[in-house]
Amino acid sequence: MTAATRQTPLTEQVPPYDEAAERAALGCCLIDPDAARIVFDDLTESDFYLPRHKTLFTALQKIFETTCNLDEIAVNAELKRQGLLEVIGGEGELGKIIMATPAVANCETYVQLVQDKAADRQALQVAQDLARAAQLGKGAARLAELGFATPAKSGTTPLAALLKDAALLNPPPRLPSTYAAIDAALNGGFMPGAMYVLAALTGRGKSTLCANVARRIAKGAPVLWFTLEDEDIASARKLVAQESGVPLLALENYKRPGAITQSEAAKVAAAIQRLAPLPLFIDTTTSDLSAVERAVTLHAAKGVKVVLVDQSSWLHIQESENRFQEASDIARRLKVLAKSLKIVLFVLVQVNRSGAAAVRDGQDLELFHIRDSGKWEEDSDAVLILQAIEDAGNGDSLLKLDLKKHRHGKTGQRVFLKARLACGLVEDSPDHLEPEDLSKPKAAAEDESKPWTTERFINACCAATPEPKEAIYARAEDNGLSENRAEKLLKRALAVKALFAWPRRGNEAGTFATLEPPSQPPPEALPKRPLGRPKKIIREREEDPPYPPQGKQMPVGAGIIPSGLSLSASGEPKDDA
């Protein structure tokens, strides 16, 4: 091999860097405070390669945080006081940097150049690590840690081998959700390798419930939480509010006089100490699905057992053609990710407009109300739908969740959780530690406190063992029905009852007769009805019941007679001819 074709080993190569771009970025900080904010927001000390530039960047950042002014003379004096002036290049180095800066307007371009070179150095470092791992026979393990796929194996396994596997009768333990009712509905908790979906309308508390699940599970297992709706510091503030029980609004105005009491401040301090050691990792920036997959793979290799995504609508795939196809691909890939890494994946999804209309009409949400794609319903192992938030009194609310799908257990179960929305705390409801079975409808008990409707009044009058008339009148009056109205409804009830039961009148005791089947006359005794228009019977007896409401079927021979017939003195029809 000639010297011209010989390649320099990776360990002997000079890492890529751009000295001019680094000096220009530092010069922008010394010239314009607005440019300094851009540099300090987008760059870190590790993005600079030259040691003197690292030192100068750190010193400028500290001075800017204190004075918000990077005047050359003041910075020069401060560096001399700290003994760093010779480290950065001497007395006139700051002036040289300022003179070498082409244009402050191109500050973002200089920052991008510095970031690109830093990324190149990081890629080179990874390549060097892979090379060393490969020489030690650990290349495959290192690739898996970095999120790279290993060569696929054959997917076929003989049944005999599976039957001999110890895991057949010893499945992996489930991970408790720490909520008694949810764990009971899910047969003990979350199953490793499964994807769980929580669906709800906007503003119903699904993000609040997700934060509580992350915080509570992190006390027993490592958790990775993707929450793209808030910044990381805002998410941490929510966790502190939940752990301490102090209202979130008070924490957001912590420095304002009178916003928080001494006892609440002590609770906040104690909550921070309890939360600090928890293995809970928060990501508020990653939205590209490929980046999410790499991050999940990397954290799973470090022991993360639960991954929560709040929420699916923030995720995207760069090469997708439309949102429906994109959502389908996201659901499928997340399910494959959970299955391959043996982790619990908890995903929040939105509800479509038809679901909002159903809620307005007083109906419960169903699986087909999930937004974007039916793949969430198909690929998930369980679907929980947050139906409503009900007032439980004393400042508490009651969250109602329905288990609409459960691949490894029973569906049609309802779970209730107690929530204190001021601080975002969600706990077990002491009165609902077990899920309710929706497949067994409860008999609707009549609420005596509600006003009587017409239908309810008629049902009371026509009951098999009705109350006395006076009692029904008294109850009707107590519920806002006038005596006139009650009498009309009573007559209507009598008419309805008279159509299907004999005798038609009540007895002398003042109660309505029990229902009895009517005695029908033989068919040959019924008069034949000739052609002609029927006419109404002239009522002669006051005690005869009124005509039944329109649309009700009348007994044969009741209420009308054919043309050519009249009534005898006994009330029987006779032929006029």
C-alpha cells in the first residue's frame, strides 16, 4: 500500500472544527446584546472545539447573566480579575475577535456552522467507540444501545420449543399502574410489550392523568415521558404541584408576595426532595417518530420500563403523504416498538368531532370516536376512554374511565378516580376501588326528589297495586301539579287502563282495581259491521270512562257503533231494521 492510498486511522484524525465561525460567534456576543442572547440560547460550551474559545464562552455567559452587558473594557477587566485573560490569548485578544467578526446580522449563520462541526465531532466519536467495541467483540451490543437495528432473525419457532419454554406457565410480572381500580380492570396492571391508549376530548384531564401515572410509576420503575405540550420546566412544576398538593397557580406565582403560605412552601420543598431521586426522564422537544424510536431504544437499554407519549397528534413522519396514513403508520410502529423492546407504552390520543357531538347529546364515547385512524383501536392492547369529570364535592372531582378494549382480559368495565384539579392530583377514589361491570345494567331506582312527569303520574295510577287516590293527589300537589292537572291526568290514566283491563271503574274503597284480563264474547255474538261511516255513541251514563287517547287500540264494540245500529236501554246494540 502506497503512502498516497494509506488512510489515517480515526484515532489519529484531527476532529473537524471551524475556528473562524467560533470567533465570529464570540465576536457577535461582544458587539450586540441581542446577538449574545441568540448565541447563549443555541450553543453550549461543548460546541466549541478550541479550549480558549470554551473558556471565553463560559466567562461571557456568566457575565451576561449578571450584567446583560458585554462591553469590551468591562469584560477585559473581569477576565483579568479572574486570571483568565492569558488563557484566552492575552490583552488584545478581545479586540482582535471583534475586528474579525464580519457582520453581526449573520450571527445565526455562525451559530449553525459551530453546531454542524460539533455534530461532526460527535459522529466521529461514536464511530471511534463502535470501532473499539467491534475489536472487543461487543459491536452488536453497542449498536443496540445506539438504536441501530441488528440483522433480523427467522420469525418461525417450532411449537415444541415454545411448549418447553419456562415462560409458558411463568409469564413476566405485570407493572402496576398504582391505581387499584385500573389494576383490577387490567388484571393486575400493565403488561410488558403492550401498548395502551387513553382517549378523551380536549380539556378532560388526560394529560393530568398521564403526568400522575408517570410520577407514581417512577417511584418503582424508570419512566420516559414525552410531553410536547409544555416546556420541561413547566412539566416539572406540574409534578411538584401534584406531589405537594399545592395549587399549580400558586407555584406559577411563587415569587409574588402572598401567592403562597409558609406551610405550602414547606410542602413544596418536601415534594422537591421526594421527586429529585426518581428515575423519570422528560423529553419536550422530540416529535419526529424516528427520533422518538431512537430515544426509546436508548433508554430501554438503560433500564426504562414505561414510556408515555402525550400526545400522538404531536408525532409526525417526514415522508408521510397524508395525516390518516401518517397516524396509521405511527400506531403500527409504536406497537412494534413496544413489542420488540418489551416495554409498556402508554399513548394519549384525541377524540374526533362526532365524539364531541355525542357528549353534547349525553352519550358515552366509543372506540369509533378516536381521531385520525382506526389503527389505534386495532393495534392497541387496551383502550381507556375518559368519559367525563363529575363534581364530587369538597373541591374534588370524579374521573370516569371506560375500558372499551382489552386484548388480555375483560372489556366493558368502568373505573372511577378522584381528582383535585387545582393541583392536578389524581388518586384512588375510596368509594370506587373496584371497577364497575357495564355489562350488567342496574335497575333504575325512582328518584323521589325529582318532579313528577306525566308519564310517571300515569304509571303510578295504573300500577298493579296502586296507592289511594288521595295519596296520589297529595303527592302530585307536592310536586307542583295543580289539582286540575292531576284530575285530568287521572282521567287519562283511567282511559289507558280501561282499554286493557276490566272492570273499568275503581271500587268503593277508593283504590283502583287490579289488572284482570277482559272477558271476550264469542265471535258469533258480535254484530256484523255493514258498510257506512261510523258515528259516535251518545254517552248517557256519567260514570262511563272517557274515550282513550288517539292512537290506542279499543276493545271490540267499545266507543263506536256501525251505521244502522242503536243502543237498547240495557246498553246492548240492536238492529234498527
